[in-house]
Amino acid sequence: MSTNNNNTNNEPKVKPRRHGGFGGGRAAAMSGEKAKDFKGTLKRLMTYLKPQAFPMLLVIIFTIISVTFTILSPKMMGRATNKLFEGIISKNLPAGTTKDQVIQMLKLRGENQFADMISAMDITPGKGVDFNALLHLLLTLLVIYILAAFFQWLQRYTMAGVAQNVVYNLRRDVDNKLSKLPLKYYDNHSHGDILSRVTNDVDNIAHTLQQTITQIVHAIAVVVGVLIMMFSISSLLSWISLAIIPLSFLVTMFIMRKSQKYFIAQWDSTGALNGHIEETFTGHNIVGAFNQQDKAIKRFDKENERVYESSFKAQFISSIIRPAVNFLNNVNYVIICVIGGIRVSNGIITLGDVLAFIQYSRQFTQPVVQVASIVNVLQSTVASAERVFELLDEKEEIPDTDKPVVLDDAKGHVKFEHVYFSYNPDAPLIEDMNLEAYPGQTVAIVGPTGAGKTTLVNLLMRFYEIDSGRITIDDVDIRDMRRDDLRKLFGMVLQDTWLFNGSIKDNIAYSKEGASDEEIIAAAQAAYVDHFIRTLPEGYNTILTGDATNISQGQKQLLTIARAFLADPKILILDEATSSVDTRTEMLIQKAMSKLRIGRTSFVIAHRLSTIRNAETILVMNKGKIVEQGNHKELMAAQGFYYDLYMSQFLSPVLDNIDEI
């Protein structure tokens, strides 16, 4: 029996969780102020691409082929333009003369610039447009466009598989992580924030991988290919085009740094908003009952305003990148047109080459614009990835032992030996607790709120790890067992029932994999719920809604008792299972639970002391320690803490009536 005083304010509120334990509802405070590692997060995200090396190689190959055909098209278009332009010029020149004679005539007339332009052309005076050659070039151009589109389709198809495989692995890691996190993590984070990380943030990453990686590969291939073609046409014009890159890069980096902090705040505030929505709609009946709709709306408006402000600033600032880069590109375009026109008139390059170069310059600056857009999206994605990686980096439960002990035929002998535990190291809760529950014995745990009753059960099932001491089942330390094996020994019926969206049969069968229909029906009969189920239109196949709102609270509780019957556990945990039902249903539930306790070691957490009068052992807890222990008669005779608790539950109504009189 423990002997030291404790602080009772450290025990969290409790309610059932997805993995079958108990936990609190303390929501984590969220903000976007924490410094983020952009490069480190991006590098870590890229590690998920390593298993996709071969498909990524195919993406690169398909991209290079597609870009090659795309780059050839302006050159072919330039040749077609030259054919058309040369045909028009030659048609207006005197027939029967040669090109050299025409040039000589122009120079004699003082038209030297026109003569220089003619000298750079492939013409036959008086011939006109060679439509056969022009048609051949246009058909070749059509084939090039088709091949470019085909390989681009192959690239996108392959990349879709890469992106989805990466996100599949990321979702798998997140799901595995959630099953390994201690209950403390769920106590300190709102459901909405966790769901936002698993859904919104992961979906944002998936979208980015699908779009940006192909754009990056495409941009690199275009830059390399276009540079080669540009320099093959004119070195001067190429260097002019290259001069725009440093300016675009500086503008992009400057704006990116300004917007990054707002992207971080955007996703953090989105998680906070989702948390509020999840809490409000889960408890919408309570919100309405206490007329808190206006307060809930005000908080929603406040959180929504945070999302709006951060999203607006992030999107607005980052969206400046594209028009800024486009402005620089337009300046570059004007310069190329002016200088290119002068060089055509001087006969240095042809008109078709200038037109091709203008298209190449557009293709060359397009990747810069794409990179600007990618940076915009990438900032949002890295912010999401950081939130996901924060979850993946959370401290996990202590690993199971390498040499676990398996209790093949557990008896249910439970002992707490000098157990110490605290939620906060600076505020001890349970100190030097000692108790023993023998096989088949019912142990009731009573005490005021915050006394440590539910904490004791959390420790027993290893939802929390004790600080020191040990807990044994059949003389085996529970830390020497796998958590899965340990928890298979337990069956739970909680105050807050948990049923999922599915049939009644599936909800009962949840506790035993592969349960037969006969076993399910037998469990329902033992829990006195079979008759009710058969009155439903679909019987055992009746579908329960998400919160099982189509049946009463008492019926929900009986279904959870049937689930516990089906599991056939060695040890039972009953946590105030009748606190929220009517008197008749309470009697039915008590009858079912009494039947369920037969031959099993049972821990009953109770606030209504009248429900545990027949327990073999009653543990009275206060401030994290056992202050009294015995059966009902012994504890009443002692007239101690239990006596005061018991009498207060029966005297309070009488005193209230006296006050009214």
C-alpha cells in the first residue's frame, strides 16, 4: 500500500482511442514561428524516391526524347519560314538571272543591305515558292509534334506511378508510426491536427511530386537542348538570353524567402482549424445544449481568419515571382527582336533563324518561369513535409523485448509492486503503489476525480510506462511481454462506448478475428442484447452510423459487453460502464457484467459506489495512492475515507430536499 501524498492535477482527462486505450483531450498549441529546415526537409523527402530509381530513369529518358523532338520543331519551322520567304523574294526577282547577278545589280544600285540579305538566302530568281519542299517540311514538323506528345504522355504516365508509390510508402510509414506512438502523443495533439497531417499534408506532397518532378526534369532537358540550338544560330543572341537568368534567380530567391514563413503558418493554422472543426462537430449536441454556437462560430472565425491571412500572404507574395520573371523575359524578347532584325537586314542570319531563335528564347525562359512556379508550390510542400516528418520523428513507445514471455494459459494474478509514475516529472502522481488481485477476483477502484483510478489501468495495459517498480501478471513482468500479447489478455468495457461505421455483427466481432456467426450470436445472448438486435429491420446486418446515433446509449453499451464476451479475456476492465444510462438499462448492464466477470480477474472503476458493494476487494484511491482497502462491510465499519464517499452519495439528495423545505 502506498504511503506518500501526490498532486492530483496531473492526470489527464480520459476517453477511448483508436488503438483501444485511454487518453486525454489536451490539444497542442500550434504556430508557424518555429524555424524550419527547408533544405534538410527537401533532401529527406527526396530519399523516398530512391526505391523508384528505374522508373525515374525511364521518366528522364522519355523527357529527353520528348524535349529533343520539341526542340527540333522551331528549327523545322524556321526552315519552312525561309522556304516561304525565299520563294516570295525570288518570285519578284528577274527570271533568267542568277543569284550572283542579282546581288551585283543591287550593289550597283546602292542597295547593299538588301544585297547582303539576298546573299544569305537560297534562292533562284523568278522561281517562286517551292510548295513541294514546303509541304515536306510541314509533314516532318507534324510527325515531330506527334512524337513529342507521345513521349510526353509516356513520361507523365510513368511519373504518376512514381509519385503514387512514393506517397503510398509515406502514408504507410505514417500509419505505422501512429500505431507506435505512445498515448501521450494523442493526449497532447488534437484529432484535427493529426488528421490534417495524415490527409491534407500528405495529399499536398502527392500533388507536388506528381507535378514538380516532371517539370524539373523537363526544365533541365529544355535548358540544355535549347542552349545548344541557340548557340548554333547566334552566339551574340544566346549570351543576351543567358544574361536574364541571374536576374530571374535573384528575384525568385528574394521573393521565396519572404513567403516561406507564411506557407509554414498556412499549414499550421489549417491544422488548428481542422482540430476545432473536428471537436465542434463531434460534440455538436453539447455545443447546442449549452448555447455555445456563437462562441464556436467566433472561434471558427478566428481560426479561419488565421488561415486566410497566412494563405493570402503566402499566395500573394509567392505569386509575384511569375509576373516579375515574365517582365524580365519580355524585356529579353524585345532586345532579341531588335538585334535579330538588324542582323537579318545585314544578311548575318536568316529570317527563319531569327524566328526560330525567338521561339527558342521563349522555350529557354519558360523553364525559368516553371522553376518560379515550382518554388511557389515547393514552399507549401516543404511546409507540409515538415509537419509529416515531425510526426514521423516523434518518440515511439519503448520497443518490445527481444525475448518476450508468452502466457499460454494465463490465470489473471495481477500485482503492483512499489510502482511510481508521473505524467510530469516535476509533479508525482502515483508513488510506491502496492496491490494484488487474485485470479477470478473482482477489484473495485473508487475515489474522487483525479485520484489516479484510470491511470492505474493505463499502466496495467502499458499505455504508459511506469517510472519504477514493476507490474506482473502471473509473476511475469508485463515489460517482458509483447504489448500485443499483453493486451490480448484484457477485455474492456468503457464509459465512452466506441462503435465504428459498419454492421452490428462486425462491431461485435471486432474483438476476435475470424469469429463465426454462432459465436457472435452467443456473445450477444450472453450480453442480453440478442433480442434487441433481432427487432431491427436487418438484424445483425444492421449498419451503424459513424457515431452509432441510430441506437441508444444503453444499447451501445450492451454491444460493447457482447464484444468483450466474444474476446473471452482473462482480465476485465470495466470503467464506469453504467454512468450514462437509465435505471432499467443499468440493471440489465449490471446483470450482463456480473455474468461477464465470472471466472475472470476484474478491475471495476466506479463512481456510483452502490454498484460495487459485492466486490471482493475495494481499493480506495486518493491523490495517487491507496488509502484504504477491503470489502464494503469492512470499509464502512472503519468509517474512513470510503465511508465518507459512500454516505455523501446518499445524504446529498436528502440534504438538498431539506434545503428546499
